[in-house]
Amino acid sequence: MKVLVIGSGAREHALAWKLAQDEGVDVVVAPGNAGMGAVAERRPLPKATPEAIVALATEVGAGFVVVGPEAPLVDGAIDALAAAGIEAFGPARFQAQLEGSKIFSKEFMARHGVPTAGFRVFDDADEAEAYVRAAGRPLVVKADGLAAGKGVTVAKDADEAADAVDRIMRQREFGGAGARVLIEECLVGEEVSFHVVSDGERYVPMAPAQDHKRAYDGDQGPNTGGMGAYSPPPVFTDEVRQKTLARVVEPTLAGMRAEGHPFRGALFVGLMIVDGEPLVLEYNTRFGDPECESMMMRWQGSILPLLQGSARGDVSAVEPVWEAPTSLCVVLASGGYPGAYETGKVIEGLEAAAAVEGVEVFHAGTAERDGQVVTHGGRVLTVTAVGDTLEQAAERAYRAADAITFDGKMLRRDIGWRARSASPSRSS
């Protein structure tokens, strides 16, 4: 069977890598990147519109399609594939609004009693600025639409919040995504990424992870698409897990069913754990990146039955087994990311990095030029390692990361810092 994976990031590389391990599965990726050719056939996809995805799936004879990034899901790729009679993994357009509109998702949470921070919605920049200045306290300012993980500002004071409103709504730093803003109360705690894969009725819980969104060590600097992750985080205890399933996951899936739109696909809940209580920061409707890389490295056996079960409406036969006790991944980014950066820098040391025990190097922003692999994006590579302990996974990941060189290479040196000296009591 041919499986078509849509996307070009490290998340899609990890999914293609895992799917390619299945006997009898031929993976095609579109558009892919310089590293994905080792596990899949690459096909061009200049624009990932629903129509283009259907046309490509038909052309290659795909029996199953996995749509990795959020934008095609929000645009209705799954709806278009279903209309063409092509089986695919991911939520339909209506359900993808949980990620596509932060305001839609917060109002959904309010309707269904899902615990989250208090919030206000604004479609006028002057009113939003007046609100944050009058509040005079830390607030979170979010662009309503998709902004590649960068449309969120955790503002420590009124000036910073007002600046975020200006950049989002007046300067339109994120284009149409900034037509409206969501302003939330600021929660203080530890963030956790928790995924479930649902068939509309049932769900399979995945391993929890903790992402590192800030660009620099010590959780400093601007938000990025993610500079690294590890799994599992100690803060996500069995008690917190049960609270999350009962108070967040089940009401969310039940709410979607009640509104006539059962959710099929990956529901990724961004949580803040405040004094042992899980509150929702945001929903995503696809696997996280770089969390997916850590999960695929830990998952034992084939991932295909989970993805197909979700698409077909029955995941009851899937029981995840986490083969590796821990995983940790480090993102190597272009200098200047998430701001302006240069591309076309020659990457060396990939073979040496891949030779480190327990390591896979997943490509994100890479391309081929004159027989060499070069940088082609902000996040360039995700160096991912498994280990018997988090310390072992971290040592392997950083040893491999240090073997790779390119001009301007940027990385955080403290991925997993909250857990590497913490108690071993945690949920898988």
C-alpha cells in the first residue's frame, strides 16, 4: 500500500520514518525535504491546497493519506479527500477550527466546561490596547488565526501587551490571523503537551511531552515553533493524567459529538499544570512538532493501525506500548530564528550524528544543492534520542547535535531542564 504524507517538517519526517518500517508500505512524501528521501519517494507540491492534495493522492495511487501540518487541515484537506473516496488521517475542516481559530476554541471550551484561563475577545485594536493598559497585570495576547506557533505573547506588563496588540492587529505581523485577538489571564505553572488520537467516539492516549517554546536557554526570548521536547515530563503524574482525561479530553470529544461534528484525528492539548490542576492553553488538531519526533521514537511497532483506526472510526484494537522509557529532542535552528535568518548554509556532520546510539536526525528546513545538504528554513533539524533515563537521552542528543555543523547554528542547551534533576515518578 502507498501512504502519502503531506508536509516537509521534522514531524512529517518522523511519521514517514515510522511508517516506512512497515513491510508492504511504500511511503510518498510531498513536498518533503532533503532527509526524507532516505525513507520515502519525494513528490513536489508547490501549494498544499485541498485540490492539489487530492490530485497528488490520485496520481500516486495512495491508499491512505496523512496530513501533517495544520494549514491544509484548516483549509479542508480531509473533507476534500473524503469526497474523493480517499482514506485520510486528520480532522475535517469544522473540527480543525479548534486550532484554526483560538477564539472559536475558547468559546467552545466555555460552552463545554473545559478548564481554561479567563479571556476577552477584541476585533478593534484601540479597544484591545485600552483593555490591557487598564488591566495593568501580566496577560497573554494571541492572534486568532494560524501563526506557525509564533502568534502568542506572554506579556509581563501593560506596555508589552500593548506592543503585542499593535504588532498583531495594526502592523498585521501575522497577516489575516491578526484580524481579531484573544487576551487571556496569565497562568503560572508547567506546560505539558498531551495528545490523544480519536475515532470520534473512543480515543488512544499518547505519551505526554514537554515542549520548549522560547528561543533561548532559561526559557528566555521570543516564542518559536519549538526548540526541543522530551517525554515523559515528571509533572504529568498519574493523578494529573486522570484529571486531564476526565476534565479536558472527554468533555472536548463529547462536545464535538454534541455539536454534530465527531472529532477524528490527533487532538493535541496544550496544558498548563497549576498546582496539580490541568488547564487548557490551546488546542491543536495535529501532532505537535517537535513532540511528534519524541513520540515516534518511543512508540513500539507499527503506527499505521492507529492512524487508520482513527480514519475508519475504530481505534479500539490499538494499545500503545512505549518501547523506550524516555526520549529527548533538540532543534538546530538557523541563526536569528524566529526572526530574520539566512538559508543555503552547508550542513556537515549528519552521518556522525546518526551514528550515535539511540539517535535519529529528522530534517525540517533542509534542501539539496550541488550534492550537499543545506539549510532551507528556520528550524533546520531535530536531533532526537531515546534512553533508559532522561540523562542518557540528553547526553546522546547533545553529542549528536554537536557533531553537526552549519554557519549560524543555534540551539538550546537546556532541553529537559525541569526534569533532569526531578523525581522519577511520572506517567508514561
